Amino acid sequence: MARASSTPEAPWPVARVNEQVKGWIERLGYLWVEGQLAQISFKSTWAFAFITLRDVQQDKSLALRIPTRQFAALQPRPQEGGRVIVHGKPNFYEGRGEFSLMVDEIRQVGIGELLARIELLRKSLAAEGLFAPERKRALPYLPGCIGLITSRGSHAERDVISVAQDRWPAVRFRVENAAVQGTQAVASVIAALQTLDADPDVDVIIIARGGGSVEDLLPFSDEALQRAVAAARTPVVSAIGHEPDNPVLDNVADLRAATPTDAAKRVVPSVLEERELLATARSRMAAALRGWVDRERSQLNALRSRPVLANPYAPIEAAQEELDRLRQLARRELTHQLRQERSRIEALRNQVGALGPAATLARGYSVVQVLPRDGSGPEVVTSYQQAPPGSQLRIRVGDGSITAASMAATPAD
């Protein structure tokens, strides 16, 4: 390519410089570029999404431009910090003298790509309901046998067993050692899970690993393992021990433990704590029982102190005494009434006697009766006309009667 001439006497104007640069840049053609996404500026109303791509080895960056519609359609959408490979054509904007890469394809690579795939799987399984709280199985309060899946002789295995047995010495374990990283990890863990799930003595299963890098933990985000855990009949505890980027197993398992030690604490109760709870409960029950007995005793004493219970015959005796009193009162009243009536009758008798014919006759008076000739009964003479001369008379006196005849009958003067 011939070198353009430019001298102090004939300098190029800015427009020509930009035009020449644009030509040189456009002759580069399409490029594949790898880097780390340092900054993403995106709004749905913009024509382009503006991205800064930084070199992972040196502190150098490159401006990317991608049509907004195309960027919005990316699934998953690139996030800041992810490593990507982009395909695009270098572009120089003459108006502002800016260089950028017009991108038509973005590929996430390395950890960024793997994490993106994990997030896609996480969203898919969540949409199926595998993360739903209602499908989580409750852990047994005191498991008789715990199934443990971990690598042979690992710290995770020692931690889970030692902590669990310290908390409850009688707890038993069935350990199935498996590869927990590498290409054989998924199949190995699934086989161990199915073995323990088929054992009716196993009450809960712990899948344990003592943390590790994101790459080391990739098997615990494998879809096949998630579906095997979801299909298990025995409750499963995830104890991977990796806080920053939790594997998908943490979401599918029935319980997520922060570490293997935490899993042992959450699966097995503490015998000391349980004894303290029992002692407290026993003390409370004893106090409640004593209180109940005291209350019942007080109520019984109160009832016993009542007269009706102190002497059950007392009401009967009182009623009998009252009845006797009323009987005596009635007898006295009746006797008094009889006396009064006797006295009244006697007085009446005396009065009647004093006013009767016998008493009058006894005082010297007499009753004169005329005996009619027709033979009818005698009549008391109350008028002289009833006894004309010759009439037969009967004179009643106090001690008898006298028969006489009327000699004369004259009226009173």
C-alpha cells in the first residue's frame, strides 16, 4: 500500500485522516476477539448496546457495539465479569473519530459459559417445580441410620461422622464412597445415591464435599444428578460447603447445609441438648403436677370444710329438729285453741242455760199449756182467750207439771 504524503506545508485535515483510518480499519475484515466483559450499557430504547471488553492479561480494553435487539435476544444474556469470545467487524466512526467492534455474535467461555449453563439448568428445573418447598421431604427427628456419600478418607467424611457421633453416640452410618469431582463423579454419586435409597434402614442421605473451586463442583450441578435426587424416596441433604456459587444440588435437595459439619448438626440432634430438654420438661411436668395436686387438695379441703360434708346428717338432723319444733308448736297451738273453744262452749252453755226455760222455771216461773179438746198437741197459753172457763190446763213448774182446769178468763186491766 502506497504511503500517503503529508507535510507541514500540506497537512491533512481531520476529515481526511478519519477517512484514511476508516479505510485501513475496514480492510481488517471480521475478527474473533476474546476478553472479559468489564462494563455493559444497555437500554431497550437505544439502537446499540455498548460493551467494554477488557484484556484478561493486560489493562487494555476495546469498545464493542451490538444492536440492541440482538443483544436483548441473547440467552443467557452476558453479565459483567464473564469471559466471552465475540465475532465482529472493526468499525471507525468518522464523525467522532471513535473505534469500536461491531459485534454480531457473542460466545461465553470458561467459567462464565459454565455458570451460564448452570443458571439455565437452574431456571429450567425451577420451572418444573423441583425447587418447590412443598415437595421437600421432612428429615426424621432422630435417624437410626444415616447414608453418607463422599470421597474415601476425606475430611468431609471424618467431620460428618465425628460430629454426628459426638452429638448422638448411638447413631449409625452407611458410607458409600464416590468420586466427587472429575468425569466419573456424576455417575459415581448417582450410583451411591440409588444404593442408599434402596436400603430401608437408611433414614436420610448426606451428599458431602469440603468445598472447592467452581470447576470442582460442576458435577453437583449436573442435570442427571438433580433428577436422581428428586426421584429419591429418602430425604437428601446437600453439604457441598461452597458459599459463593452454590451448586444446583443445594436447590433440589430437601435440605441445604453450609458445610459437612453443619449437615451433621442439622441431621442429628444433640443428646446433651435433648437431655436438658427432657430435664426441663420433667421439671415443668413435676411442677405442673404438684400445682395440680395442691389445687385439688385445696378444693377438697374447701369442700370438706363445708357443713354439709363435715356432717352429712346435719341437714337431716336440722330438718328433724325443725319438724319437731313445728310439731310441738302445732300441738301447743291446737291445745290452746281447744281450751279456748271449750271455754267458749261452756260460756255459751251457761248462757243458754241461764236463758233457757228450765232456769226460768227454777226461779219460780211456770209455763201454762192448754190441752185442746180436738186431741192435738198442747199449746203454750200466751193469751187469756186461749183458756176459756172449763179448759184443761197443764202447768209446768221447775220440778214437774200440774193439771188444772180454767175457772175464769179475764183480760188484763
